[in-house]
Amino acid sequence: MENIILYALVFLIALALGIAVTYYFLKRALLRKSEIIVEEAKEKAEVIKKEKILQAKEKFLQLKTEHQKLIDEKNRNVQKSENRIRQKEASLNQKLQDAQRKLNDLNKMKANLDNQLGILEKKKAEVEKSHAEQVKQLENISKLSAAEAKEQLIESLKGEAKMEAMVMIREITEEARMTADQAAKKIVIETIQRTAAEHAIENTVTVFNIDSEEIKGRIIGREGRNIRALESQTGIEIIIDDTPDAILLSGFDPIRREVARLSLQKLVSDGRIHPARIEEVVAKTKKEVDQEIVETGKRTVIDLGIHNLHHELIRLIGRMRYRSSYGQNLLGHSIEVANLCATMAAELKLNPKKAKRAGLLHDIGKVAENEAELPHALLGMKLAEKYKEKPDVCNAIGAHHNEVEMNTLIAPIVQVSDAISGARPGARREVVEAYIQRLKKLEQLALTYPGVVKTYAIQAGRELRVIVGADKISDAEADSLSYDLSKKIQEEMTYPGQIKITVIRETRAINYAK
């Protein structure tokens, strides 16, 4: 039993020694490993430190180089500025020298002119003195003062000069009558040349109003790219000049001008103006205008009670809204003619619907998009035939200006209604009140002359007849009155064409046989 205890103690001691030795060697191994790790960490730290130092040096050199470049650039700019200042200073010095030289020259010229002016004043005084002496001598000889002699001379020459002037006027008038045909042709040609440009401007220009002058610059764009894009997209010339708060849109096609106007309005309201946006807005506006044209045509035919009209004719009717003729809107004129045709046809016991249809379509050729070389009546007739209108309607369209022979009763109705719509007061350019006022002023103007008994404006104001008293005005004075009145009318009144002034002087002897 004791041996077993002894063996157990020995075993426990041996086990404890083994654990102690194992712990010792493990501890030494761990210490060695930790030393190796620390060494490796120190080496890595040293490498990282060197890398960071190199990076810092490189960054410093880079910043130093950039700073040096900035300094060099600033030095160059300063040098350029100094050079420009020196050049300007030299230029100013040169200009100052030139100005001083010119001032000296002007002073010399002024002194010379002052000297010459003094000499002229002396000569003028001598001439006036000599003239006064001569006048005094003449007064002593004639026993009249200078004013009295001048008055007598004027009175003696006045009547003679007036008669000679009237004789000369009559001779010139007779000569003008001999060449009247050639002169009339020349006047007509010159009138056409003078008025054609005004009508072209009125019918080919739309004014687009803007709120401020700043918008003009935005519409033009950088280097003109916006205005070029607008012109290329719309086909309209955009004129931007010194006219305040306005831009002109110039083009022969009124629909294109309307597209350009609406596009500009949208772009200005939106504020975004650049080529891509312009292209988008113009394309959208064209669709809207086309749709509006069709809607206008549909509303017109519905209001007039016209049915079964070809859709292309409806579109052409809508296009009439953007066309004018002699200042009269073509759509309004066509609607008016249609209503007049229907009224006349009803009175004559004819078909009012067919007459109204022909009246609405009579000017359709003015808005056609091709074959513009044909007269509009013939072109309108071809379009009506193309879109299956009745033969009598087509004939009425083609014959309303006598381009073809009338073979239906509707044709003269359309022709007469067209003339009534265009000729009524206020339809084309002149308002009836202004027309009446002009005729009244014409008659009152003639009544201001002495010897005039009555005046009559006839032939729609194209002729003025003036009746004078035979005991108050002679034949020669009647010629003078006609001439003077024509000149005064030209100076004080505005009127179309020309006005014929006829002065009537007659003596009547009246007796009664009882």
C-alpha cells in the first residue's frame, strides 16, 4: 500500500514537472513569435513612413510647381497690361499732339476769318451808305418816297402778272391735253409702282409686340443662332431693327406668318429660347394651326348650313381666314357673299342652298396651294370639279369674273353678290363715316372762295362741280378758281385717285310769254 502511494506521488511530481517544462517552452515560443511580429510591424511601419514622406514631398513639389505657374501667369498678365497701358498712353499722347496742332490751326483760321469779317463789315457799311445816297437822289427826282414808288409799281404789275400767269396756265393745260394719253399711261405706271410696295408691306408683314428690348437679344441668340433657327423652321423673315417694343415678321404666306407669330409668343412666354426648343415649338404650332384651319372651315359650313362638302374644300375655307383681299378678310367676304346669294336665290324662286354653296366657294382659288398662274376663278372652278361639286356650282365659281361663259342662273347671282360685298361702304379700306366726312369737306372747301354760289361732290367724290355767279367772276377768273381750288385740295385733303374740278359760269335770261 505504501508503494502504491509512493508511485502515485512520483507520478504526480513527474506530471507537474512535465506541465511546467511544457509551459516554459510554450511561453518561450510565444515570446519569440511576438518578437517576430513586432519586428515585422516595425519594418512595415518604417516602409509606410518612407512612402508617406515621399508622397508628401511629391505633393509639395506639385503644389510648388502649380504655384510657380500661377505666379508666372500673373506676371505675364501684368506685363501684357503694362504693355497695353504704354501703347494707350503713347496713342493718347499722339492724339493730344494732333488735337493741339489742329487747335493751333483753327486759331489761325479764326484770326484770319475775323480779319476778313472786319473788312467785309467796312465794305458793307460803304455800300449801304452809297445805296442810301442813290435812293435819296431818286426820291428827289421822282418826288416820291421809296415805299410809295414800290407800292405803285406792284399795283401796276399785279393785274398784268396775274393775266399772264393764267394765259400761261391755259397754254400749259392745252399742251398737257395734247399729250394726255402718254401722260395718263405714265401716271398709271408710276401709281402702280408707288402703291404696290405699300400693299405688299401691308399684306406681307405682321407686327409682333414685345414687352422689353431685352427679349430682342434673346430671340437673336448667341451669334444669331436662334433667329436663324426660327427663319429656317418657319420660312418667315424676322426683322429686328430699332423699332421700339416690336419685331416684324415678313413673308408672303399669311399662314406661315401666323405660325411664326404663335411660335414666338410661346417661346417668349416660356422663356426657353434655343434651337432645339424652337424646332419643337414650331412643329407643335404648325399642327395647331392646321387643326385650327380645319375647325374654322367646319364651323363656317355648319353655321351656313352647308352639307356634304369635301374635307379638302373645308380646309381651304379655313385657310381663307388668314387671307385678305383689298383690306377685306376673305373668309368674312365669302360668308357675306354666300348669304347674299341665298337671299337673292330665294327671291328669284331658285335653290338658295346651292346658291349659298357657290357663294361660299367662289374665291376658293385664292387660297389654293398650286397652279397659281391661273386666274383664281378658273382655279377655283377646277378645284370644285376635282372634289365632285355640281356643274352649276362649278360654273358659278368660274364665271364670277367672266372668265368662262355663264350657263346657269346661279352664276350672275354670285357675280352680283361678290360686287355688292366688295363695293358696299366700309367693306374695303374706307369706313362710311370717313367717306361722308371727306365729301362734306370737299364741298365746304370750295364754298370758302368768293363768288361761289353752290358746290356738288358727285361720282362718289371723284368730281367736284362749282357753280359761280356770272356777275361776280369772269371767264379768266373761273379758270384761275379751278386751278387754285385743285391746288388747295391737293394740299389739305387725302383721297384715292384724282378729283376733277369743274367750274360752271353761266348767264340765264328768263322771260314768260303770257
